[in-house]
Amino acid sequence: MTTDFFSPVTAGKLDLPNRLVMAPMTRSRAPEGGRVTDLTVEYYVQRASAGLIVTEAIQPSPRGQGYLWTPGLHDPAQVAAWRRVTDAVHDAGGRIVGQLMHSGRVGHPSLRPDGTNPLGPSPLASGQSLFTPDGPLEHPVPDEMTVEDIATTIADFVQAARNAIEAGFDGVELHGANGYLIHQFLADGSNVRTDAYGGSAGHRVRFVRELVEAVAGAVGAERVGLKISPGVTANGITESDTAGQYTTLVREIAPYGLAYLHVVESGNRELIRTLRAAWPGAFVLNPHPEEPTRAARPDEGAQALRDGVADAVSFGTLWLANPDLPARLRAGGPYNEADPATFYGGDHRGYTDYPVL
Ligand SMILES: Cc1cc2nc3c(=O)[nH]c(=O)nc-3n(C[C@H](O)[C@H](O)[C@H](O)COP(=O)(O)O)c2cc1C
């Protein structure tokens, strides 16, 4: 059984020199055309001592964009911009996967050049609002996805995953957490479909199963991870049977041989143990043994590894504020505090200027 952060671990095609994963974090610093900039190159290079970096969420298509200033992987200029990040991270000795996220019903027509309405499994609004410089905007009622929309969306993910490999990423992570499209299909509060994509736990898994199959078929399962957040109610998600839904999911996805499953814990260690036992591959835990009202702590990650509930642990906030996190963990701290005022948008402040030890 592993007892520390600093032993190597394999996740599919990914050989990680340590068990510290940088969790994906949207930073909204791609103000033009969904292209990341030199500042983003610097930000990720600073964090190259992670066993694995998972990037901020990246939209696989214009219609998958949920927020202002987030990057894409659906046109050649975006691919070229990401190439600079991946080359620089590799030169610095790191590994990096791109997180692909379609935001589904989370979004707004005013964010999109073509003014299209967000898509969702069912015409049910999140009940939440979206930050914009002009004030908050309610998420609208999404257009219910047709079977053709589903096929188009999966094809967009496949192309974006191919683009990610062309851009030099070591793989992709599919964002099935935190109330975005995949999660909207899984949750019975947002998916009330009566066709093959809704109505039972197995039907609600169908979208992500088809997506996993298609993306794995395109770039190799051993380069694909999936992130989920059972019990997380972000973006208006409700799940009436979290344990049943996610045990069904894991059972159906396990045969594909993905590189890893990345799970945000939500105060339910028993469920984490159940999912871990049912998952044949590498298991990355974002440790929140208590309700996640604060950032995960180093001791919570260390304990999870010691207890054998994960092969690797991910931290978000800690990595955001501590570019040299492994060095700080070895030294037993201290840790910089993250400043939420600079999480989304802006310049280098709160992005590339957190000091190293
Ligand atoms: C600023 C910020 C942006 C985030 N953006 C994403 C994202 O793009 N994709 C994602 O899967 N999770 C996102 N998260 C969630 C983190 O990946 C992580 O699951 C969460 O912060 C809990 O971990 P922590 O307690 O270590 O911060 C974000 C979190 C923060 C703080």
C-alpha cells in the first residue's frame, strides 16, 4: 500500500513520477478566440513538477462554451496555441492532459458569436446564473438535445480529442463532474428523457458510455481519463440515488480500459471505496472526506493514499496558489493562500505571481 506522494504510478499510457495531480481549474484567461497565451504557458510550466497536470476545462466546440474567455480546441489557431503549452511543460519535465468540457445547459446565447441557445438533455434550466462583466445572467432553458445533436456533440469531442493529441497533450480528461453536460445526462434532476438516454440509471449512462467509446476509439483508451463528482450539486444538479447512479456508471465504463477515473469526493468515503473497488484502472481522488466547503488539505491527500483509497490525489486550490507544491509538501509547508478574487479572468496577478519557497 502506498504511503506517500513521492512514489511513481502508472495511469494507462501515463507514467507519473509522483502521485500529485493538479486538478483542472478554469482561469478564464483566453480573451481572444479561445486561444491560450504566453501567460498560460508560464502558468503551467511553473506547475510542471506535478505528477500530472490536468488543464482547465476546454470547449470542444463553440456550442460547448459555458463561460467567457475560456479556451477551445476546435480550430487550428487554438491547437497551435496549446502546442506551445505542451511543448514547454514537456521541456520542463512534466506531463499534461487537456480537460474537454461541454457545458451543456450552463451557458448563455450572449456568450456565443452565433447567439445559439445552450443544449441540454432536457429542457430544464439550472436555476443558477452566470457571471458576466455586465452583471449576472440566468442560465436559460436549454434546447433539448435530439439524437442528432447527441451524435454531433460526440463527434465534436472526438475531433477535439484528436486535436489535443495533435497539440501535444499526453491525453484528455472528459469532464463528467460539477453539473456540466455529462453530469446533466447522469443526474435525474436534469435528465427526464424518455428515450434511450434517460429514464433509468443505465439509460442515463448511455451518453457518457458512447462518448467514452468514441473518444477512446479515436485516441486510445489508455490516453483518456474521466472526471466525475458523485453527490456534488453544482449548477443545480440533483441526484435521487447517487450511489446507484455511479455504481452503474463505473460498471459500464470499466470495460473500456481508460487511463484513469478522477473522482471528486463529497463527504462520502464509503461511496469512494465502493467505486474504487469496482474500477479496474488508476483511481485519482480529489479528497474531501467532509462536505467540500473548503479546499482539500495535504493531510487529507496523504491519508487517502495511506488508506489505499486512491492511486493518486488531486488538489485544485493548493496547486493554484503553490506552483512548487511537491517541494512544499516535502518541506511540510508553508503554503500560500489562494486569492478567489483573481481566480477567473484578469492578468498575471493571482495567476503566475504566486511565490515559490
Ligand atoms: C478556480 C477554480 C476553477 C475550477 N475549474 C474547474 C474546471 O475547469 N474543471 C473541473 O473539472 N473542475 C474545476 N474546478 C474544481 C477543481 O478541479 C477541484 O475539483 C475543486 O477545486 C476541489 O479541489 P480542492 O479542494 O483541492 O480545490 C475548479 C476549481 C477552482 C478553485
